[in-house]
Amino acid sequence: GAGVSQSPSNKVTEKGKDVELRCDPISGHTALYWYRQSLGQGLEFLIYFQGNSAPDKSGLPSDRFSAERTGGSVSTLTIQRTQQEDSAVYLCASSLFSHNYEQYFGPGTRLTVT
Amino acid sequence: AQRVTQPEKLLSVFKGAPVELKCNYSYSGSPELFWYVQYSRQRLQLLLRHISRESIKGFTADLNKGETSFHLKKPFAQEEDSAMYYCALLRGSTLGRLYFGRGTQLTVWP
């Protein structure tokens, strides 16, 4: 079956512009996660959705970052007024449920802010 | 605070040699530990988890609560093991959220 998909695969934007990154999780997976992979920083948790519960936004680095998940499926991560330090690979993952279930990762979106 | 530490950024071994990728964690509760792997130009994927107590691709990892470690080991490394390896921690208090280490790039030379 299809895995987690993300779009776009690459995004180059100018500093100050807004960007939207999309994630399509595996069908039937109730949990969805966003992580950021920066050079030398490893994988940094951003936000996590579980079913209809309020999302865990504790990893969002600033109020310029927001995310939503519509209909319990597709998720969009929005970064407003992008800064150069936002340049990274943004990874989305989904799992059947949350606790202790394998997280399946998408291919990532490489964001470059010039 | 760094909850998962992988002290080696880079690790190189020759084919057939034993390999150990170190991982230490910080958590006072009952941790659940995972190893994820990312091969070149592929997605991040789960390699193994401690509760399964299984060997995947010849790799094993034992949770040592006394030393707060979850080192990944393989007795005879293969060239196809070359990849980036991430240790990850799941804390009971933050369901679903994984805390990752910064990763170890393993290179296995022929």
C-alpha cells in the first residue's frame, strides 16, 4: 500500500514569505507527527495529532509555525514570515495509534529560505 | 535538555568487524527505546524496538536501565549497513512523541 507522502519535495522561498507543507498519512492511521531535521541537530519534534484530541504543539519553535489536520487525515504545516534558520528537512510520520506504535515516515520536504 | 545522547557522530568499521552504536538516555520513568535507520536516499524507518527483543538484519539492542543505555550491536558488519542510525525514546508522559538523538553515520568499508 501507499506510504506517507509529502509535498512539495523541495521548496525554495525568500525570507519573509509564508510556506505550506503538506502531509498525506497512511490511510487509517490515527496519529500524525511533524519533525524537523536540521544539519547537526538531528530530528526535532514539532507537533503531534492523535485522533480528535487537541494536538501536542509543545515542539513548535515559535508562533510563526502552525499546523492543522483536516478530517483526521491530511495535515498542513504552515510557516509564516520564514527565516533562514527555518531551512531544514521537514518530516511527517504517521502511526496506527500513538503510544508505542511504529511511526512511518514520509520522504520529507527540503525547505531552503534564501 | 538532551534526553537521548549518541556520542559518536561518525563511525567507521571494516566489513566483518563488530560494530556498536552507542545510545544513552535520560528519563526516570519506564522508557521505551527504538532504533531508526535512514539508508542513503531512503526514508527513515524503524530498525528495532527494545520491547520486541528481536534481531533485525543481525542487529540487537539491549536496554540497560542501570546504565540508561540502549546500544545497538552487530557482530559482523556488512557494507549494506552503511547508513544514519538514530536512537529514539518514547516517554510515558508524552504519548507518541519520540525524542531522537542526533544520529550516528555508520560507514562500513569493504
